[in-house]
Amino acid sequence: MIGTARKGFYKAFGLVMVSDIILPELPLCNENEHQFDLIISIKDLSDLWASVSSDTSSHVIAKENFVIFEVPDTAIFCIRDGKEIIVSPIKESAEDKIRLYILGTCMGAVLLQRKIITLHGSCIAINGKAYAFIGESGAGKSTLASAFLKENYALLSDDVIAVSFSENQIPLAFPSYPQQKLWEESLNQFGMESNHYQPLFERETKFAVPVPSRFGVNPLPLAGIFEIAKTENEDIKVKQIKNLERFPILYRHTYRSFLIQRLNLIDWHFMSTAKMLSHINLYKIERPVSRFTANELVPLILKIINKEL
């Protein structure tokens, strides 16, 4: 059962948070902070869930001020106003799985409720700027990010990328926490032994890989986005995406994009995306599935970036 021996105090995604649930993945912060942006607590949500789910078969219910969902045999989760995550664990549920949902879907809902753009991908710090790799599951986002880490660049975020705006309306990518999620195949390609890492819950061939020495702790201006896509072709292809074609790509690769409409955020998302795109370039990279290409893509992407400087 999930432990609550003492509260944990953390900072991630640009938020200071206090949690009844210990989250070892997150960077610690000073517990004497005067104000917390997010509270994570344990409460019984069974009555609330029964009242709102009685007339629907959906496992996710979203209103303007809260999102609530049930993961069978695990927990009920409720996210309120971007300020609180409430967890109602089911008896004998696995702690690792609960944390996976807190740091994934729950955090994605928190950020959207706070009107912070959430991209599904990995984000790397290169020459004082942030570059995001987005794509469908299995496209190779985390693997590509890991190839950059091998070249001594720093990770800002893996899986959920939080993008907000500075006072000058510059898009900023915020650090999440120093961990990647890599498939066993990728570990093998990098000469890393899977028995050194903890498998993600119920995903025996995907592993949590801590990268504390390769983690960027400061928000950086988002300078570019690369959509990674798999292809049956043998050659790597790069194309710059321009004009209106960029909008559906970023909508599709928004983390938990199904929440945008349910939270009445369509107009906000479009306007925020337009503002973000006015500062960055978007590229699509097609990589062949027939071979491991991450190490080839690093110099190619660096060449693209350097041409823009």
C-alpha cells in the first residue's frame, strides 16, 4: 500500500508542490516555501465517483473545474482547479502504478487547468535553448533524447513537456524530473543493461532510467519542435512544417489532448499555440524502422539548429 509516513515537498513542471504521497522521482524543494502551487492528498473519492459516473460508462469525466477518473484495481483520481490532486487508492493497489498516473495523466490535467501547454514528448537543452521531440507512442522520442544525453546535452523533460510564457511572451519549457522511460531495445542499442533499471509497472520491457547528472534545472526558451515519425522507407527525411499545417500536429501531440475540448479550452489552446509558433520552427523527421537511427539524427538535428542561429 502507498506510504504516507511524512509529507514530501517537491518542485517540477514549474510548480512547487506538497504531497501526502512520497514521489521519489521528483526533485526535492524546501519545505519552508511560503506557498504551494499544488497539493497532492489522499482522500476517499468513492462517493463522488459514484455520483458523477452513474449515468456514463466513461472512465474519465471532465468538468470546467475538475477532472475525475478511475483506474480499475488501482485508484480514483480527482484533479481540481489545477491546484489539487486527490488520490483514492483501491485496497492493495500498487504504489508504482499510482505514481505513474499522478506524474502522467494527473499532472497533464493540472497543467491544462492552469492553462499551461502540455506537449507529449521529450525536451532537451541545447546551447541555452529548449528543443522538443514529439510523436506517437513508439516513435523514438525518448530514445532520441537519450542519444543527445550521450553527447553531454541535458534533459529538461520526458513524456510531459510543460510550456508557459514569459513576461515578454516568449515560450518557456520547464524542467520536469530527472528520469527517462526507455524500451529495452533502446537500452540494448546504447549498451545499457536492463537489469540495472526498474521496469515501469505492467510494462516489463520499458524501464525508468534516472539521469540526475544530465538534467537541466532551469526553464529555457523553447526554440524548436521536431515531430518524429516512423517510415518503411530506408532514408531519413526532414521537412519543415509551415503555416496552418502546424496546428493539427501540435493539437494531436498535446499530452492528453482529449481533455482540451472537455475543459472548454479549444480557443485558449489555439491562441496559445499560435503565440508559441510565432517564436519557433516546426520540423517533421521521418526515420526508417529498419534500423536504429537515433545516433544519426543527433548531428542532423544539430545542423538544422545551427543553421537557424
